[in-house]
Amino acid sequence: MAKALPVRGSRQIKGGKPHTAKKGTMGRLLKLLFTANKKLMIIVFVCLTLTAVTGVSSSVFLNMLMTQLDLGIKNGMASVLKDLIVIFVSMGCIYGVNILCSFIYTRVMAVVTQRFLHQIRTGVFNKMQSLPIRYFDTHKTGDIMSSYTNDTDAIRQLVSQSIPHLYSSIISVTTLLVIMFTTSIWLSLVIFLGVVFMFLITKFVGGNSAKYFMRQQRSLGDEEGYIQEMIQGQKVIKVFCHEEESKNGFDVKNDNLCKDATSAHTFANILMPIMGNIGNILYVLLAFTGGLLVALNVQNLTITGFDPLTTETGVFSLLLTTIAFLPISKQFTGQISQSSQQVNSIVLGLAGASRLFELLDEEPEADDGYVTLVRCNIDEKGTITETEERTGHWAWKHPHKAEGTITYTELKGDIQMFDVDFGYVPEKIVLHNITLYANPGQKIAFVGATGAGKTTITNLINRFYDIADGKIRYDGININKIKKADLRRSLGIVLQDTNLFTGTVMENIRYGRLSATDEECIEAAKLAYAHDFISRLPDGYNTMLTSDGANLSQGQRQLLSIARAAVKDAPVMILDEATSSIDTRTEALVQKGTDRLMEGRTVFVIAHRLSTVQNSNVIMVLAQGNIIERGSHQELIAKQGQYYQLYTGAFELE
């Protein structure tokens, strides 16, 4: 199993904006790469070093060959035949090593790259599971998804190609520099002038190319997001005859992508020809400079000093030096030219790594709770003892560190709020002084206009968000002391927006409690009145669902969501517009099922259809984050306040 990547402090991701790499990103990436694949990376870099050194050795052998031929011409070829054979055999062995190392490097690097990407994806996904709901409420889904696709692909290019090539080029260039300085400093100076010019060109062209590549990534994401919206909204587009407007909107997005991509690839594609031509010009300049030095009978200068030669010998020696130097220069400029082509991949890869590190550095959901939920036995005297067996009873296990004792409190579903204030952002409070009491087995209903704070209250019970002020107690225990996983295990929830996962109908129902048997899942489906339509599906409970249950109606998906909550068998239920997508006849059936489901449980109901909350023990009317009325249906009707106006239609809910 791949290990999750290490994380640091929190950083904010700016969704929808192009990212540039932050300082230290390359070092952090290499550290992760070596940490996970230390032995394999050592093999890779050893092979790369040998490949680079042996790859440029031809220039050395050419110089040695020219020297032996010079001696052969003077003293006879027989005198240098043995040395020539040694040179040719050595060249063959070195090129054999080059081929072998190249083969090993490519095979090992393929393993390293895929293993590293596996580690990256595992780390990102595991990190995503630990993030609070607030993170997903404040970040675009498309931006998060791009971390798994565009960013990881950019890292793949960087790790598998750019980093090895850059390292290989550094070794090759360093080796060639040594060879050039030992051959001729005069000719090396000509190369340096060309390298300075090549560097300036790379900085200008590569910088602009990287800038437009980042714009291209942003435009690509913008276009993909638009296409996704249009596909999901095809029915609406058809109904409102919005096809032309949709095409015009796409044309704008596509034109922006085309412009940015054209600019990016224009700069990227002209860099290689420019570098190649600069190399060709340098080649001519070297030949001209070498010829000029020969004509002027200039002594050759190397790192060992001047070579005092006679006129005849010096001219011929310098001519041979120039001939040997030309292929060295070609290799040198070629290495720099190829390295310049990696600029775009390096920039995009580091930008992608920076975005991934930002996600990995996000602070996980804080959980300071220490009270846990355990199975228990309760005897006739009410004594609670912890057990591993399924007894149908649960209790809160509350360790008291100061006393060194443990107490158990039976899980009943008694929830109380005292003077609770809350805001999604500190400067904007959306709930004001909320106080409520939900006794075990009671049905509490919230009604009010959209944005009044109904769903927000249930989010606080789940601890998706923490309150700004006040207290929430669950069975007499401060909710902040309960571990979040155990707290949520005691709650069942049916949301207005259903979420079904790829799998069978049975697996989606069992999602509520993975240990549930098939019989328990079927019983839960019957309770939610979903059994009849499931039985009519092609494969019944084994029918495969995909794309969030696209092969089911919205009402059927909602029934499965209710069945999922039923199989969880939690003491507290939250129904957030649970019947909003069900027709009136089905709603009546589901109401009977949910009534049976709610027996003995504390239930919080959010509904716009007042017919679904009339049998609630307490109905709370919210407006602008305040509870303005509370009471039973009959009590609120008798008051003839806002609930009465809502019920009689004198006041619109929305």
C-alpha cells in the first residue's frame, strides 16, 4: 500500500488562477522522489552519469584518432596500428556501456515514475478525506479534480523526462567543458560567447512560452468546466432553445484557449530552430577562428598552458585541434539546445507540484474529542458494561484523565443547544442565539425561507462546522468532547441532493452500514418503500448503478438514500428535504415508512412542504438566523403568526 505524502502548514489554493511554482518546490519534490525510491534513484543517476559521459566520449576518441593518424603519417601506419586497434575496441566497449545504461535507466525510470505518481495520488486522496467540509465549500470541484489529472500529468513529464534530461545535460556539458579546455581555450571562448547569447534567447523565449502555457492550462480548465455544465444541462438548454447561446459561449472559451495555446506553442516551437541555427553559426565561427589561428600561426592555449610548437608542426597541430574541436562544439550546443526545450515541462511540472503541495499542506479537520461510541450491555439495574458483541445498545465512553476513571453514558439521542452563534466567516454571523431541546424520540421540524439557517443547524450537530459561541450537548456531553467519527456514527442523514456511488443497488444501501446483511438491506428498502421499484429493475438488488444513479429517476434515488439511512439504524436522524423529489402519492407512502423509522429516535426534519411536518412534536420557524416561533402544529396555528401565514399561503416561504 502506498504511503501518504507528508504535509506541512496550511496554504490557500486560489481556484481558477494560473499557478507558478513556489520557492523550494523542486527540492521538496526531489526529496519525496528519493525518499520513496532511494535505491532505484541511485541506479538511475549512476546510469545517467555513465550514459552522459560515454555519450560525449566520441569527441575524445576523435582527437586521439587524429593524433595517431598524424603520427602514422610521419612514422608509418604500422607504428600506430596497435594503438588504433585499442582506440576502436575502447570505443566499442564504451558505446556498449552507453547502450546498456540507457536501457537500464529507461526501464527503471518507468517503474520509479509510476510508483511515485501512485504515491502522489494516494497521498492527495487520503489528504482529501481528512479535510473539513469548509474546504470543499470554498474550493471549486473542477480545481480539485485537476490535481488528479493535469497536475499529476505535469509531474509525470517532469519526473520521467525533464529531471533526468536536465541532469544528463549537466553531466554532458561539464564533461565537454573539461574536454574543450584541454583542447583549446581560444576556441572555447568562441563557444562561451555563443552560450551567453543562447542563454539570453532561452530566457526570453522560454519565459514567454512558460507564461502562455500557464494561461493555456487556465483556459483549458475554463473550457472543460463549461463543457461539463452544458452536458449536464442539455435538457434545460433544449427546453429554453438556448443552443445558439451555448455555442456562442463555447466559441468564446474555445477562442481564448486557441489564442493562448497558439502563443504558447509558437514560442515553444521557435526555440529549438533558433538554438539549432545558433549552433550552426557557432560551428562556422569556430571553423573560421581555427583557420585564422592557423593562418596567424597562433600558439594553442590549453589549461596546461601554451604549446610551444615550430611553425610547421604548430600549423598542422592546430589544424588537427580545430577539426577535433568542431564535433565537440556541436555536441555542446546540442546539449544546451535540448535542455532549453525542457523549460516548459519544468515550469508546468513545478507549477503542478506546487498546487499539489498546497492541497497536501492544508490543515486536516481538527478533532480534539476523546469521548468514543462503544457497544454495551445494560442490565436491569441500568449498569453499563462495554462489549464487542452486537447487543443493539450503544454508550458514550468518557475517560476522565484527572481522576483516571471511565464513565459510560447510554446513547439516547438527547440533543440540546444553548445560545449558539455561528458564522461561516467570523465577520458574518448567520445563526443568532439558537436554543433548542430535542428529547429522545422527539421529532423536531425546522421551517423557514431559504437561507434562514435550517441546514446550518444540522451541520453544527454533525460538527461539519464548529460554533462561534454557546454550547451543544449530546446526551449531556459537550459535543466538542466527542470524537467526530463516533459522533457521526450515531447520526443518520438524508440530504436533499442524493449521492449514489458506482456499484449495485444493494451496495449503495449497505453504504449506510457496511456490516449490514442482505436481509437487513432489503428490510430497510421495504421500510423506505423502495423494495417495489428495486424488484422491477433488470437485476433487482444486483442492478449496477453508474453516474450517480443516472438510470434511476430522482424520486427513486431519494428512496435509496432513505433506505441507506434506515439501514444505519442511528438513534438520531436528520431529514433535509428528504421528500422534495418524491411525488405526492409516494410521499404519503414514504411518510409512513419514515414514521416507522423515526420511532424511538430523535429526528430533525427540514421541509418546505408543511404537510410533512404537521405531526412533529415541535416546529421551529426560522428567519434570518433566529428562531422566531416554536410549538406544535396546533399551537402555532392558534398563534396565527408567521407559521400560520405560511400554512394558509398568506406568506410565501421563499
